[in-house]
Amino acid sequence: MTAVPLSEVLAPAAREGYALAGFVVLGWEDAVAFVEAAEETGRPVILQAGPGCRAHTPVPVLGRMFRHLADQASVPVVCHIDHGYTIDDCRAGIDHGFTSVMFDGSRLPISENIELTARLAGEAHAAGVSVEGEVGFVGYAQGETSAFTDPDEVARFDRESGADAIAVSVGNVHLQTEATGGIDFDALRAIEAVTTRPLVLHGGSGIPSETRRRLARESRVCKFNIGTELRQVFARSLRGFLNENPEKFDRIEMLKQTIPPMRAQAVEILNGLS
């Protein structure tokens, strides 16, 4: 299978009432676990390189790594730049094999957000790459607070930006270590009433699995970004191995132990989105 743009996998999800997982990748072990989980479930997967990942590993390396896994996979794999804060962040992804980019203009005035997203969409679509945008601001647990998506602003963004998917803020929060019941369904319905494009919820780790399933089936949300939940699995499995094997020192042996539990959790997440 080859890498595919985000729009190719979101269209059937929106039409048939299920959702996809955008898994946040921090290293090789994560990416392998997530692709193996996708193959086990027969579902497409979105491998996401966020700002932290890109600061640690150069984008050209990540692009080749993601594309290598996509080429070996039996299911569609989207290679996605998450939270590109500048057009150049996203262009770097396009230049190095990513099939989808997210321009995060959520901190900008809506007119500037639309203008920059539309400019990027023109370049990206010409290269066969999808674009995700964001309206409203998704905050952080123990950090910046959220600003809910304004229906008037998102309606304009939907019409004018050219984005293939729109991330919205309706009570979802980044870096949430425990699932909460914070989704405002009335706010989401107001957004759905004035938009046509697939919707994305960042901070998926904080959304209970039963709520994710309901949203997948009953709303136009068809992509959940999930990172913290899986990083916790990575940490627990690595600590457990080190505590039980204090004499071990081989990096590869240690890190390989994290793949099976991350794969198992990713399988559970993917199966819960239909």
C-alpha cells in the first residue's frame, strides 16, 4: 500500500459513520506499533508528526520513515504534519513526503487564518497533499485554556479556506491524562449546522471511549488525535521492563518491549471508532 492523502480516507469515514485515529508519533517504536494495529484491524491509520517530534527528529527523516512504513503496509497510511504553526512548517512536510499537513492558525484573527490556510491549500492540493485547519483554540490540561469555536467564524472558514478538514474546540483538551466528559454536544451541533467538511477533535485522549464511539457514529467528527493515552502506555511498559530487569542496558532491547502494549492499545482505540 502507498501513502494516501487525508481526504481520501476521511470521505468514506464521513459517509459511512465511523472515525479514524490520528496517532501522535514520537519515534520508530510508536510508528511501528500503530501501523501494526491498523493492519490487525484492517483500518486506515494517520501517523502524525507534531512539533515535539519534529524538534527531536528532522522532518526529512520522519518523512522517509513514515513513507517506508506506508509502502510496507497492507492498509492506507496517511503521513501527517500536525500543528504546523507557519506555512514553512507545512511546506517542509510537503517537500519531504508527507501526504497531509495541518496549518494551525488558531491563535490568529480569523481573516488571517483563512488567508494563510487558503494559500497553503492551493500549494498542497497541487502536490496531492491534504490540508487540515483549525478554528477556535484547543487548550492544554494544566496550561492555556480553550476558546470554543465560533459558528460564524467556522462557517466562513468552511466556505473560504479550502481546507479538507477542520479541527474544532468544543470541550476537548490537549495533554489530558484522564478521560473526562467535557464535550459540549450543543456547541458541536451548532458547528455542524453551518459547515460541510469533516471535523477533527484534538485532545482525543481526554474523550472517553464511549463518547468517541458516539461522536463517530452520530456526528461529522471523523478524526480523533490521540497521543497522551499512548505515551502513558509507552512509559508504563518501559518502566515495568526496567524495574524487572535492572541489569539490562541495551537500548534496542528495552524500547522493543513497548511495541506490543502500544499496538494493543491502538487496536482497542481503532476498534472503538466504528
